[in-house]
Amino acid sequence: MSEVRLAAESRTEFGKGAARRTRRAGKIPAVLYGHGSDPKHLALPALEFARVVREHGGNAVLSLDLNGSQELALTKTVTTHPIKNYIEHVDLLLVQRGEKITVDVPVVLVGDAAAATLVTQELSTIQIEAEALHLPENLELSIEAAGPGTQFHASDVTLPSGASLVTDADALVAAVNEAPSAAQMDGEAAEAAEASADES
């Protein structure tokens, strides 16, 4: 993934009141840190940053235009309001071209397992090490025609060129099991109802 250009401003006011004023102005409070440098307090344009996350995912690399200079940064943490769902704060990690970094990347299951099976995804992300400007938005794992008893581990996920696996290779990512019959599901529902009645 190439970098996404975004304008940023330095922040000189801190604290909850200042953060609220920043958000009212249509910007997001952010902190840029890394490589032993002092943290820089920034304000990012809210709509543009939200669009970057939506279109490029959580591992988007930003080319920040800050006071006339360019800084490359990885979106490290996005804090969202639990009820109103707007972005409250962003932590950014300073990166350099050619630098390898470790990130969590979503795993997407593709294809359809065999008939009468139930697929459970045990890991939604795996950690990889890759160049900062070549981070995948997601990693695909094919479960096409997989039968009952099939297990997929982190080592089964195909990584892009130049990337290496950090997650334990034996970590279970997805499992294919035989789907329960209608009778089994009815029995489980009855057991759950009985347990609920006993507790009440």
C-alpha cells in the first residue's frame, strides 16, 4: 500500500477541553511518536481521516504535510466514542521508507467449505512483519471445498512478497466441522431452556 497524503496541524493546547474544541472544529486530536523523537501533538481533518480508514483499513500509512515538511506515519490506534461512534483520538507511529514493521492484518475467509459443514474463524487477525509502504489491507485464506475436520493454521495464510509471519505458525485460524443436525440443535435449545429455568 502506498502512502495517503493528509494535511496535519500542530496542537499547542492539551487536555479534555482543548480536545473537545479540536473536535468541534472538525479535526481529530492525534499524537505522532516513534524513532526516539519527542511526541508531536497534531490535529487531523476528521472527514478525510475517517475516509482513509474506511477505504484503506487500519494499517494505512499517512504522508502527513506538517508545517511544510512531510512525515510518514502508520495509524497505530484509533479511539472511537463507545456510543456516538465518532473518532476521539488517534495514535500515529513514525515510520521510514524501507523500514520493516510488525502489524496485525485482518484474515478474510474466501470460498465455500463442503456442504453440511460449519466454519468457525478462531483468529480474525494475524501478525506479520512487512515494509511500512507494502502493508496489505487484509490477507485471504481459501476454505474452498474444505471438509469436516479440516483445520487452517497461520502458516496456511499466503503472505505478500517480502512479508514474514510473526504469529505462531501453528496458531489455529479457522476450523471446518460437521454441521449439527436439526435434532441436535433442538436438543441443545431444550437443554439451554432447562438450564435457564433452573437458574430462575
